[in-house]
Amino acid sequence: MKKIGVFGGGSWGRALAFALSIENEVRICSRRPLELPKSPNPIIQAPLQEMMECDYYVVAIASFALREWLEHIFVPTFATQNPTREPKILCASKGVEEESGAFVSDIFQHFFPSLSLCFLSGPSFASEILQGLPCALVINSLNIPLAREFRELMPSFIKTYVSPDIVGGEVSGAYKNVIAIAGGISDGLGLGGNAKASLLARGLVEMCRFGEHFGAKMETFLGLSGAGDLFLTSSSTLSRNYRVGLGLAQGKQIEQILRELGEVAEGVRSARAISQIGKKEGIYTPIASEVQKIIEGKNPQESLKALMR
């Protein structure tokens, strides 16, 4: 039985801890006491030092806090207790760093070699994983054998594929959250099925255009990481980002929406980061740009007119 350490006590971290604990020994580390799901193999909330004994690591920390956590907490602690080995890491964080525009993989590769890293993508609501409902995910890595090792750790209800397209998986995971906010706005304004279908289709095109600029493969955006995750998060109140869009359509300020949400909605920060990257790189990102303007206070109806033009 493998020892797996999960970092991040949010809904996604706890869901992955549950899934992995079905056939493995799992420890989870969080700054606050956690109410852990029941599992055939009990999940242990452990202090940082005890986490360093694990064989594998899963990181589900919000992207805006990731760099500081790696630099000041994980990296120095791991290096002190494991001076002769590199960690095997599966990153489950999604988003783009707002200040620098760095992808999650850029942040990790600043601290670890690429062959130590894998990145998780695909359509997955934490609440459904906690129920053991079937889903399919993708593990993206330049180290395919390591990706297969992580695949073997997954329970039978999660079908897992492996892919070398790290950038495609990352862009999909970040961009779909922004389009999900747009989907919530569309439904909140009562624009109808025709408009929603058009929005998602054009959102997928926009996501592809952005990703291909950075070398991602088109097939990634047409699969689980892209279209699959986009369709899931853009139409359900289980999606935090979709609920952000509903709140914006009701005229609420973003601070109030996030306070009521009580959890991180990565699309809020990613919208700004993607818009900034688009301007810098000359990439056409009309939906992401309008979502960012609405977050900053623009009337959604005015954004609709701008997109229709």
C-alpha cells in the first residue's frame, strides 16, 4: 500500500484524498482542522513533517497561494528531510498566477525538474467524487511512466488517461473557469439556450486559440480537459465559477459574491491574468476580456452588446 500526501483542505483536496484512500494510505495536511470523509482506509490529518515520509504527493492549493507555499513551506521542509530524492508530485491546482501570468507548471518547474511533475485535468466535481460516482480524468506529464504510476493509484470509478500536453491541460483548466463565469452570467440574465450554446462554442474556440499560441495540441481542447471540463462547469450550480456568474448577473459586487461563496473561485483571478496575457501576446480573447470587465463593474448587458458586435 502506497503512502500518499495530499496538500490542501478545500473541497477538491478532500475529494482527492477520499478517492486515493480507497486503495492507499493517505495523509492530508491543512492549516485548519478538517472534517474528513469516511473511507475504507481512514484518512489521517498529519502535520507537515510527517507528510515528508510519503511516496507520492498531490497538491490541491489555490494557484494564487502556490508559489509562496512552495518556496517557504514545502520545498525547504522536503529538502531538509529528503536530501537525496526528488518528490513525485501530481498537481491538482488550476489557474494562472495573476501577478506574473505564469501557468501552474511554470511555478512548479521553478522548484522541481519536469520529470518529477504531473498535472491533473478533466471534468470533476468534488461532491460527485465523494459519492464515488464515475468520472474520467487526464494526467498530463513529460514523464509518462510517472503519470502511469499516478494512474495506478486511482480508484476503479475514476478512469484515467495520460497525455504529454501539459500546456493544453493547464490552459483548459484555467480558461474553462472563466467561460463558466460567462455561462452563469448568460443563464442569470435569461438569455436562453441559443445564446448559451453560442457562448460555449465560441468559448471553446477562444480557449483553443489561446492554448495553441503556447504550443498546446488541438486534440486536448476537444477532449476531457477542454470540452469535457468546459461543458461541466459552465452549466451547473455545483460549479463555484458558474455561481459567480449568476451573482454578477444579479448585479452583486464581486466581493459580496466571493464572501457568500466561502470558497476560492479560480476564474475570477484567471480572467484578469488571461486578459493581460492576451493583450501582451496579441491573442484575441473577447469573452475573457468582457468577463474581466464585468467583474470590475461593467454592466453585463453592455458586455453582451459588445460581444454581439
